[in-house]
Amino acid sequence: MRHDDRMVSPRTRGTYPEAFAALARSLAEARGLRPTIEQIVARSVDIVPCDWAAIAVAEKMGDRPPGLAATTDTGLMGTVAEIAGRIGVSPGLTAFSEGAKVYCPDLAAPSTWAAYASEMVQRTPIRSVLSFGLRLHDHPLGVLTFYSAAAGGFDEDAQRRGSLLADHATVAIDAATSAESADSLKAALESSRVIGAAMGVLAERHAITTDEAFDLLRLVSNRTNRKISDLAEEFISRGELPEP
């Protein structure tokens, strides 16, 4: 089956609501931001459909790779990222900056991204690109991009499915980010309580102030190359600090 035939197959038209329902369930069950974006790109291939997919989570995009990303083909997307980063323009970067859909139906045809498109045609099998800037309350979250080996690889139905998938991705990324922030805050508060308890015991045992107790913990931390929270927890459980 040719790629463009697959894009509009009756089977895809009839089953994509169920595919989105399955996607929603898998995103709800994902634990953490990375598993969430990995689910998104993995399911993009069948839902849109597309030949490759990539997602980057970032508040700003530049010539450096984003801090968190996922793709269906690490090697190929590494080349794509290198081209876009060096040249400084691409459908993905435009979609991110505008928070909108950007479609380049034929990289071999004249376009806004001439230098990018020329290298993409020379160095990759990609021929059309569909990107969505991910934003929530006008706050940038990242960009989701689909790639096809065929020119004109994304018809109106595929673009609509891509848009729906981008909406799912936006909500899922925001939820996963909030959950990780809450977990980090909880961990920080727990560490703070443990450190506070250790400081109190040290201050009482050595007849020193709590500031001096914290300085002692910091001194041992520096000399043993261990976190203060780990030392405090060990002190609470064992009753002594390791020798620096």
C-alpha cells in the first residue's frame, strides 16, 4: 500500500475515535513526563498516521537541543534537529514561536524554509512536515511534529487528527509537569523535615546553635561528597555522622 493511500484508508477513518480513547487511557496511566511524551510519539504513527514523529518539551527553543524530547527514530531526528538548529528556521521552530499549526507539504518545492528544506531533501528521506506548537493559556510547552516520506503526506483528515493529538499532548504534558512539580515539592519538604530534625539533635547533643549544627552538616557533606539530606537521614537512623 502506498503511503498516501494509507493516509486516507477507510480503516483509519473508522477507528481513530477508538485510537484516541486508547491514547487518553495510556496517557492517564503514564507515570512521569518522559513516559507521557514517549506514548504520544509512539501512537502518532498509527493515529495521524505518519512515518516519524517527534516531540520537544521546552519553554524556549534555540540552536541547542531541548531538555526533554522523544521521537520514533533517534538517529533520523538527530539529523533533523542538527539541520534546524544550525540553520535556525524550520516548520517546527515556526510552529513553536507562533503556537500554531505549520504544514510544509513538499520540501522540494519553494517555501519559507528554503535552506532547511534543501538539506532535509539531501540528507533525509523526509518530504513533508506537519508541526503543532503546544501552548496552554498562551504559555509555550513545546512542539509536536509529524514527518512523512511522501510529498503531500498529510491530507485534511490527517491534519485534523494531528491537531487533536496535539491538544491531547498539551493537556497531558501540563498534567505530567504539574504532577512532577508536586512530587518534587513533597520530596523537598520531606528532606527539609529530616534536615531540621538532624539539626535539632546535633544542637542538643553538642550544645551548639541550630546554625552551627547546619554548618556541621554542610562541612561533612562537602568533605564526603554526599547530599546534606542523605547525611541527615543517616544521622537520624544511626545516631552518628560519618567521619569526614
